[in-house]
Amino acid sequence: MKKLQIKQLIEKIEGEAELDFTFSEGKIEDVKINFGFYRGIEEILQGKDPRDALVITPRVCGICNHAHLIAAVRAIENGYENSGVKVELSSKAKDIREFTLACELIQNHVKWLYMTMLPQLEKYVNQESEENYAIKATYLSSIITKALSIFAGQWPHSSYAVPGGVTCDPTHLDVMQAQSLVKESITFFEQVMTGVSLDVYLSIDSVSSLHEIEGDFGKLLYLLGSNEMAEIGQSHDRFIVFGDSLLSRSGKSIVTTISNVESKYVEEALQEGTLAKAVTYKQKLYEVGPLARGMVAKTPIVKNLHKRYKDSLFTRIFARVHEVALLLNHSQRLLETLVLDEPSCVLDANIPLFEFEGTGVVEAARGSLIHRTTVSDGKISQYEIITPTQWNLSHGNQEEQGIAIEAMVGAASIEEATFIFRAFDVCSVCTTQ
Amino acid sequence: MSSQTRPKLLWLQSITCNGNTHSFLNHPDLFLILSHFELVHHPVLETAYTMEDLLQKKVSCDVLILEGSFQEEGFLKDGVEVSSLIQYYAGQAKHIITAGTCATFGGIFKQKDPAAISGFCFDLEERTMRYKTYASRLISLPGCPIHPKWLSYVLLMIANKRQIEIDTLHRPVELYGYTVHTGCTRNEYFEWKIDTKNFGLKEGCLFYEQGCQGPYTRGSCNKILWNDTSSKTRVGTPCFGCTEPNYPQESLFSTKTNMGIPAKMPLGIPRRAYLTLTGVVKSFKIKRFTERLLDYDK
């Protein structure tokens, strides 16, 4: 049978992507993912003061800028440590960084749920509602980024994390304000997103009790289930997490085995036909992101969904929204136990170090984000940024198709495939930088 | 108001990180502001027209918001030069808003290829060859990113058919007539020339050592707070001058000095006036500024 090629522009995904589909016998056999434009952030950084990366790299991405800041500061701190300067952050600085990062992830996941998943799914299954989902998304995202900015000054594009800690020196009044904003976010999660209390939600650990979830998330799960979408979108079933975080420790998950990982085995390679570089770990492709974190952390409900539906669209979507609950819960605890009388920053503003090399890893909304900085003569000589979407959206290698491509292969229509694609929470600007 | 009479609003992206888009989504009155317009296309919000409609020039617009740096050749969407798209829609718009430092002056992404990449009507502070064509309709909103309320100010002024007063770089004076220093909670330390001892402290001014550009950067960050809550300097981060034409400068966390005096003076202050005042205040030792703020009188 003749093969059919169709090109499709995908928009409203933090930029745009072009997908070239190849159909064979009515099913998708291959997809080429092309991202438009290389902005050259890594090159722009060359010759600059190492700390300028704290200002420049957040501008890789308008939606996950804070994760870039944390990766950048960790890269410098790791570089200092490699050169013999001890960097022992106060628990206050660590907790504040964890909190602000959690806020950004919540913001991201909620926008994706309401501004991408729900409207796209309704369109796909022909059950469009009159709901203004964006108003819900922006209500929650503006509240939680307000909590972030109490410590970080602003969102997007804060540079409040500096080598040795954070620049803020909060009071109890600040913490109280943040607590009330987190509380407001939890109320939204309970009353609008899921229809159950956070405690009840967090106790859900089996597939058979998923029906307890109501609200907008319940609606999404129902639409997926009732349209036979629970098992589509499966990929290579291999997962990797590089950053230790509240959500997961680092590690990789293959079948039922979890093992350790080291970021030095991560390799980047140029790909033909796109400006995005492909990433592998010991020459193998892995999925990163909330599903990977859920698998490595062995989150009960994620593991149980995976047992039933493998690494399908359904499991992937669930794992991402589920993180909102985990992050809200963690954020609440972080603020409750935050100790204010420790130093915010343990290093001097000016460390006379002119040669170092460091790697910073963080779990961003879409998965592991890695920054590598090489400094000589006090200036950045090389900077490398490996983003989560480079893992999930690469073309693949000789042996296998890329993670998202594999998930789309076998789909019967472009609409089905693009929905599977969007479920990866695609970010075009991060992929090409 | 019916959609027939509402001005058509188009948000068009060029070379960008989407930071201005996400900043504006934080506006507490987002949908109220948008209700004055017919949103024909937007990078993330649902709209009646698609990107393909936009690329095929099937859309018309009255108010154009530009986000991202400008490049004449080589930045394409689906095979279409974005520069031609921008000029097509700018040609018919009654108001052109360059949202962010990239669209206004070139910004960070200009540094990748300084000869080819610039703002739409300005290249740093210089007027581009396009300036003349669009100047009468141009509003500059520099900032990396823009503050959501700066944009809503412009949109509501347009919706209410009010004249927006602008300066020579087309920035609204009601927003950029201030400096970032205005309203900074560390102003007392600035007045008495007390620098901060390190990052992470409530005390001290960041202008003398830590690179703060607040005193000579235009913007109302400490008057119209970020996320309705705070600002960089309020959380102890220096201002990096992100609204200025020459942003970003080098070595953003340290102050360039001449003989121990900041190389760049606060906006409009003659060096001699600054030095005279500094000489006077430095001749006093103020006990309250030698200790932790909350420990005084304890």
C-alpha cells in the first residue's frame, strides 16, 4: 500500500512545532518532529561572568524559567565544590528553593491541564463545552506564582538563587502570606480540580478507586476512559530521573528494576532536519518527566496505573496531574517547618575562583534539566543546557524511534497522534533554546 | 459591546522565550481587560483563528502586540518569514505595542547575532529603518519580561480612546518616568550610602557592590509590584536593568566602580552633586545602620 505523507503545524505549545507524519495502511508509521529556531543561549553565555548565567538562562523559557535558574546556580555551586570550596546550604535556603520550584511546577501542570489537555481532548472527542478553562488555569497559576514571588521577587524570570543560597531574608509575615496562598491553591485543587479533599485524594492508590476523583480532573479521566484512550500512546517503557527532589530520588526504571544513574553518561547529538539535539543515556533513549518520577519513586497509584495501562497516554497524563497534589502537600509542609533564623546565603558574594567546571541538575516540570558550566579565566568558556523535552522529543537512534514518536506510531489519525504528542507537555522554546 | 465594534487584538511572537506571554497571564484582571477586545490570535489562549490563518494573512488587526526580537531573514514559521508577517500586520494596526525588551530594543537574543537581530523599531537606542513607517502608532514596553500591569495600562488606555504620553523611545511616561529605585525598601541604606554585607540580608543597599542598576533603570517595579507582591530588590536581588536599551550588560552581580564610586550615576544626578552628598553622609556614623535592622531598640 502507498505511503502517505502529511505535514501538520502544531501551535500553542510554548511555540510551534511541525510534525511530518508518514501513514502506512491507515496507521502512523513514522513522525518527524521539527522545531523552528535556535536562539543560541549557550553561545550568548560564552565570555560572560559565570553568575550572569543566573540571569540569562531563565530566558530559555517563559514557563520553566525558575528551573533554569536553579539548574544554573547548582552548576556554579558544583563547580565551586569541584575546586575545593565547600558549599553547604542552610536548610532554610534549601527549603525556600524547593518551595519556589514546587510553585513553578504547579503553575505549569495546571496550565497544561486546563489550557492544553481539557480543551484539546474535548475537541478530539467532539464534546466541546462552553467552559473558559483558561480562567481557571490563570486563577491558580497567578496565585501560586504570587507565593513564589514572596521569596523570589517575581515570576517569570527571577534570579534570587545565588551561589550559597538565596538573596531573600523573609520574615514570618512573608511565610504566613505564602501559607495562605498555598491554602487557597489547595482549596482550588479540592473544589474545582478534583472534588475531594487533598487528604482523600492522596489516599487514592488503586485503579479501582479512581472514580472517587471528580471535578475537572475527574472529567478528563472520564473522557479518556469512555473514549477508549486508556491504552494508546505507549512508548519504550524506560524512565530516567537525574535530580533528587521532593518528588523522586534520581534513578532509572526499566521493567521493575530501579538503578542508579550518573549525569556524566548523558550524551547530546545533532539530528538531521531539526535544530533540537537528541539526548541519550549510555546510548539508550529514556522518557523523563512526571511519569518517570512516579515510576522511579514508586508512587503507588502511578505504579498501579502502569501495571494496568503501561506507559500509555492515560498513565502519563495522570502522573502529571497527580504531581500537583504531591507538590501542594510538600509545599505546605515546607512552609510549616521553615526555619528563619538561619543564614540565607552561606558564601561571600565574591568567591575568587577563576577556573572550574560544574554540573547542575534539577527536576523541572517536564523532567530532568541539566546545566554544565565551564569557567576559565573567570569567564564562561562553555555552557551546555540539556532540557527535558530533548529526551522526550528526539528522533531516536538507529535502533529505536524517539519516545514521543514511538508513542504516536500506530495512531489512526493525526488528531489522535497530536493529542498523544501534547500529552508530553511539549515546549518548543526549551527544545531548541 | 459586540465583537463587531471591539478592536481586534493580535499577539504575535518573533524570537522569544514566551516570558511576556506568561507574565501577562498572571494579571488578576486578565479576562476583564481582554473583554474590551476581540482576540484574533494569541500564543497560548484559545482564539477564533489558527496560526495557519495568521500565516495565510486571513486575519486583520487593530492592535498588534509584538513579543520577541526582530530578524529580517531566517526566522520562519511553517515556511513563512515572521518579519514579513510582522510588517503585514503592523501595516494595518492602529496601535503597535512592542511587549518586552526583545521586541523593543533587541534584548538578550540580539547578542546571538548583533548585526542581524534587533528590536522592531529600535536597535538598542538607535532607530531602525522601520521606525519612520510605524512611529506614529508605536508604544514601547521594554522589560524582561513586561510587567502585566504595564501592558494592561496601555490596552485600557487604547480601549478608552485616551492619548498615551510617551518619551523619545516611545515608552509611556506614566510607567517609565520612574526608576526601579523609586519605592525600593532599601532606600534608607541608599541615602546613607550603606552597602549590603552579603546577599540574603534585609540590610544594605545593592547599588554599591552587588550590581544593582535600580537608580538609573527606568521602570515602576517598586511602585507597581511584581505578582502584586514584591520585586527583585525587595527580595535582595539587584536590578539588572532589564528595561534598558543596552540590556543585558556584563557582570550583572557586581557594580562597576571608578575609585570606589559607582561608574554610573542615578538617573539625572550630576556626578558632582552625588559626590558632595556622599561626602556629607559618609562623615556620619549612624548606629542603626551598623546593626541588624530588627535588633535596633530591642
